[in-house]
Amino acid sequence: MSRYLDLETWSRKELFDFFIGYAHPYFNVTAQIEVTNLREFIRARKVKLSHVLHYCALRAANEIEPFRYRLKEGKVFVYDKIDGGTTVLLPNESFSYAYFDFDPDFAAFANGMEKAVTELISGTGKLKPTMRDDVIYHTTLPWISFTSFAHARTGGRGESIPRIVFGKITNSNERQVLPISVEVHHALMDGLHVGRFLEHVEKAFSEPESFIVGPT
């Protein structure tokens, strides 16, 4: 059940109070994660890389509770489930945003994401930002094997929403690696929690057949 966190009994209350007043309370971690097995999995089952990346990231985020924390009127709200949003490159080389539900069943998730992206590409192409905060923002830069990343931000919108970026897959010592950037609000979580998230993602990429649920 979605609920407010009891701040008085929260083990991170002092850290929350410390970071909540920062002018820029965000921190970013960028990691290179091996995707060799994941690419083989995708080729064998003929599924889309984008669907698998977003599924794995959203499932991992839903399994790490602090990724479901959101700030609401100075309190911390805990969602039961977090859905997804992603930038979509349009035919005119601008972009817009697609939103889709997380479903533990991969086939259902992939169908929902594909429908959202297809409808966006075939529509007007206008920016469609949402004021929902029960989402995680994603974007993909398939042209860049980045080593760091910084997001554009504006006050009052999506301030406590984690932001995840996928980069260009490259070869490294006969391994294929993907850069992933994770940016979060430090009042809500620490490096420990981002580390756990990345461990989940790394395991999913190395053992996709055991992580991706449902028919593919």
C-alpha cells in the first residue's frame, strides 16, 4: 500500500534533514555494465533492446524501495509501484516523451511501451511532459559512450524523480559494455542504494533468462 514514510523513526532522518535544504541536492553515478549475455539473449529471442533495458531498469528500481520515494509537501511518500517515461526521437530529429506502465510480465510491458512510443511518433510530436511523479525518467544516447552526465532541471517539477540514462554499447576486452547514468535526490537515498540498484541491473544483464519474467 502506498503510504507516507514515518520520518521520526526513519534511520536516515538526520541525513534527510541535512540534504533537503541543499540548493542542488542531487548526485549522479555513472557505471559501465557488461551486456554481452544480454545482447545474445536479445538476438536469440528477437526482442527490442530498448524494451529490455527499460524493463530491467524499472524492475530493479521497483525492487529498491528508495527509488519509490517521492517528496510531497516536505514529507516522503512511498509508492507501491513506479512506472516509466522515456524520451523518444522523432522523425524531424526533435524529441518528445512517452509514458508506460511497469508490468512484471515482460511481454505485457514491451507491448505497452511499444504502443506508447508508436503513438507518440505517429502523433503531433509536441512535448508532452507529465506532472506525475510515480515514474522514473529515462533517456538514451546511443551515439555516446559517456563517462558522466548532467540533466537539465527546473524547480517545481520532478525534483525527486530518479533519472536514468543509457549510452552507446562498445567493445572492451572482448566484452560489450553499456554506460548507465543514475541521478537521484540525496535527501532520499545514498550511494548504497544506487549501488544496490546497479547490482540488480548488472545481474539482470548477466542472467536475463532468469530476470525477465513471462514469454518473450
